[in-house]
Amino acid sequence: TGNQWGYGEEDGPSSWYKDYPIAEGARQSPINIAPEEAVYDHGLPPISLHYDNCTSTNISNNGHSVVVDRCECDRCSSLLTVIQGGPLENAYRLKQFHFHWGGKGCHGSEHTVAGKTYTSELHLVHWNAAKYSSFAEAAVAPDGLAVLGVFLEIGDERGGLNKITDSLYMVKFKGTVTDFRDFNPNCLLPSSLKYWTYPGSLTTPPLYESVTWIVLTEPICVSEKQMGKFRTLLFNSEEEEQRTRMENNFRPPQPLKGRTVRASFK
Ligand SMILES: Clc1ccc(Cc2nnn[n-]2)cc1
Ligand SMILES: [Zn+2]
């Protein structure tokens, strides 16, 4: 039932085009960011993040990544948790955040910077709630989504990440979910909000070309021990006999096809 895609030899990124022809589209993500070719746009305002009211609700393993959903209850959804400014015409509301990572070593990010890969990449997924009435409606619109990308590199431990890594044992298997309240992703942001921005897509099927990408230039540091806990997750459910470690859940860079990457800085 439905399209079975993954990150393996048979079902991985190089075969997604069979079920999702948009995989070969004109604005696919991720991309390699070439800083020298990025165009400094002095008209680009800074981005502003209002995550203070951010309340998470649960953490889950969807068979592709580990996802922290934002609470959508009436009280919470009235409280604004948004990204605005930068290339965005209006405020985009946070829907969820998740990660992409590698096996041991320093590959694992989706975007690369002058060919450099990072050990992981955090994605905060937002939708244009000012213009569309649901995430699903926004997800298919060219200005529907905004994803904030944060690079993770191996170094000192990141304290704020421990609440997540200490919960991962509860969502080891695909299809598992557990309460995960009051986590604010502010603690996972670097000190600088300098960014690159370009028009792109979701990096997994359905690969919709609806994402305004905002990729922060400054990585955050996480420890090898913390990354090791991400790699205890499994792609498969408890019922499946196959036990496949969840790692290398990243799509490689896609052709730029004439797009311009803009920089918020000189
Ligand atoms: Cl709703 C949804 C669908 C796909 C992805 C995967 C992804 N796309 N861009 N970054 N991650 C994340 C959220
Ligand atoms: Zn992602």
C-alpha cells in the first residue's frame, strides 16, 4: 500500500523518480551551496524566530527520521511559533522538526557547503498559515513551506539536545510515538542567524517543490555520543524481522538548474 521509499540500495534516492517524477524537477533539494556564487542581497531582511511559545507534543519514529511534532491544540495553535522576515512575505508557523544524519564519520547532512558535508542537519518545517488553511494545502503550493536548516558537527556536547537523545530509546521502532512536551527548539539554534536562501523542495517523497529554504551558515556542535544515540533508532517496525539501523537518511545534493542562492551577508 502506498509508495515504499527509503534510503537503501533498492528504494533509495536514485530510484525515487520512478514513483515521484518530480524528483527530476527544476527546484529540487538539497543542493550544494557554493558560497562564492551566492548573491549577497542587501534587500534581504534578517529572519526572526518566535519560538518562545513553542510547545512540542510528541516525538515519533516515522521510518525515515525522528520527528518532534508541535502541539496543534486550540490553545497552542493560537500561540504563535513562527519564522518571519528574510525571504518570507509573511509569518510561517512551525509544524515539526526532525533530523537527517550519517553513519559514523562526518557525512550525514543534506545540504553541503562548497562540497563539505556535516554530520547531521536539523530541519524545522514551517507552513504559510497566513495564506493557506492547512499544512496539506500549503505543502503543494510554491510559497507554502519554509524549512530552516541547521548544520550539526561533531564537537562538544550540546546540552539542549539531551532531552531529545534521552527519549530516542522510546521511539526505537518505526511507528512508535511518545509524549514529548515543552521542548523549545530555541536551544538548538546557533548564535548567528546568517543564512543562505533559495527556492527548493521537500527532500523526501513526495518531494513537493513548495519549500523556501533558509540554511543557517553557522553549525552547532554535538558530541559523538549524542549522534550515536540517533543511530540506535531503526528504520523498521517491531513486527518486521529485519533490524535495519536508521542512519544515512539523507538525500544527496540535486542539480541547481539555474537557481540563484542568495546570502543574507557579505
Ligand atoms: Cl511533512 C514533511 C515531509 C517531508 C519532509 C522531509 C524533508 N523535506 N525537507 N526537509 N526534510 C519533512 C516534512
Ligand atoms: Zn528534512
